Amino acid sequence: MARPYNFCGGPATLPESVLKQASQGLFDYQGRGYSVLEMSHRSGVYDEIYQETKAGLRSLMAVPDDYDILFLQGGATLQFSMVPLNLMKPENGSADFVTTGVWAEKAAAEARRFGTVREIASSKDQNHTAFPNLETLAVNPNADYLHITTNNTIYGTRMHSALPTTAIPIVADASSHILAEPLDVSRYGVIYAGAQKNIGIAGMAVVMIKQELIGKARKETPVLLDYGIHAAKKSAYNTPPVFAVYMAGLVFKWAQALGGVSALHELNLAKAKLLYDFLDGSSLFFPLVQGPSRSLTNVTFRMHREDRADAFHEEATARGLLNLKGHRSVGGMRVSLYNAMPLEGVQALVAFLKEFEAKI
Ligand SMILES: *Cc1c(COP(=O)(O)O)cnc(C)c1O
């Protein structure tokens, strides 16, 4: 049976070749007779997987030498808490936030438990359908960091301007577009991402952090939330998510073989253009985001005939085009075009949208 095209926002589709390799490793890792799921995280075999995974990401994103790469549990959401615990001063700590959607608001709410949060830009008054220009923002020079959600998974917007000029560390939640387009790691103090969108499977977050920011957690910080502990223990203070690290390693090798982030970016531009061009010319469907704010990885749209929504999703599913429903807070449709979605998937989707439109 042909695999359906899965446009889910996350957990998301994975490259077929990676799934095949993983199914081998799931049963018998490289002829050793045991599964990746069964291996000791203190073994040399796991250490090799860990080192390769880390090196894979360092190479793909050109992560500078003075940055550490951590593989942590708790998803992107735990980073909402870990960032303030580790980066905010214990006395009079504060952070500036750009709030461009639900995830950014959740991150801000968590930071507010530990210090003062100042919202310096927001897209709320536009229902988060446009990403504010950040270039000219006045960032508080005394804040401990500036937090930006660089791609908004639910609304389909992305940061498109240059970063503001500031000497304080910039923290990015890049969960839904990491590895989909170039990101200059050296401009950030911390970049974090849940793995289940563009890196691998649920159960892990990747954190790239400048070394000078490590080891400064406030003293009441629980041990497992301290970047310093994870950095010192090579992300294995306790049992790490072994299979998730292994999966990320396979995805990184797959991405490298395709030509790395710049090649994937080209492909993602082509995929997104195909869909946005269709939506812009459609008489039935209309995109929710205009101009440079448009995300390459999450495309949101609606249709003029909401009464046909159930039929739309039913027919799409029957055609092997899965998970086109928008996030429950936005409604309509959302199509996630992460790296593992081939161009053929978008072509099949657009063909279906055209047919559906012609019938109405
Ligand atoms: C999915 C997502 C999250 C939440 O990720 P979890 O791994 O489920 O905690 C946070 N931020 C962004 C931008 C996301 O897309």
C-alpha cells in the first residue's frame, strides 16, 4: 500500500528511508543482535550514536564551537521553564518577549513565574496573521534575554525581518522551522526545538546554547532543569531518550545527503510557492497570511464554503491526504510542509484542491 501524505503539524511525517533504517535498528542495531531500544545509555555503542547525532546537527546548522548542543526531554514546552530558570537573574530578573501566538504566550507565561516579562511586540491585534517587524524594536538592555518564536506553527507566520540590535542574548523557539531554512546560530544565545516536527520523534527537544550562558541557573533550580548539569553530563545525567537521539541522527544524515539546509530550503520554497500560488488564485480557498510573514512550513487557509468542510476532510483522507485540519484554536485548514514532505505530496494536494474547487 502506498504511504499517504501526512500534513500533520506534529508529530509529523518522517522520511521513508529513515523509517526503513529505523525499523532495522529497532530490531537489530547494525548486526549486534539487539535493538536500539534495549541498549545501555552508558555503552560505547550509544555514545557513538550520541556523538554522531550531535556532530550531524553541528554540521547542518554550522553551530559554532562555543555552543553546546543538548538533547533533553520534556519537549519544547519544558524549555519555556528552563530558559528563565537558567537565564534570568534570581533578583529582579526580566525578559523581553515577542508574542506572536499561543506558543509564545505560553513561553511568556512560564517566564513570568520567575521574573518580569515585557511584551515588546505582538501580533495579537491582527489575530496573529502577520509577524511584526523586529528590526527597529527597542530591546531593554537590562533584560536578561529576548524571546522570539521564530515560526508560528498554529497561525502559519514566520519572522521575516532582521533581528533587533541588542547585546542581550536572543532566545528562539524554532520548533517548527528548524532545518527548514537557514538560521544563523551565532546571532542567538539559545535556540530550542521540539524534535517531532522537523528533527525526528516526540520525547525530545534539541537545545543549542552559547557556552557562556551555561552554569548560571538559579540555585533552587531542580537538577534536571539545569543546563549546566546536562552540558557536563553530555545530555545523559539520567537515562536519555535513546531512540529519539538515534532517530534525530538518522534524519540529520538524510538531510546532509540531500545537500543540507540550503538545499532543503530551496525545496521548501518550491513546495510553499506551489501551494500559496494556488491559494492566491483560488475562488474557493483563501490563505490566512499575506506577504513575507508567510511560513514555509505551516500554511494556513480557509474556504468560503464552511458548510463543505466535513466533505473536504473526508474526501482528502480518502485520497491519502491526511491531517489537513487547522489547529482547533484557528479552525480552517493547516498544511505542514516540513522537510520530509516531498514535492509530490504538495502536487497531489494542489491537484485535490483544484478538483474540489471545480466541483463547487
Ligand atoms: C509544537 C510546538 C511547541 C510545543 O512542543 P512540545 O514538544 O509539544 O512541548 C512549542 N513551540 C512551538 C513553536 C511549537 O511548534
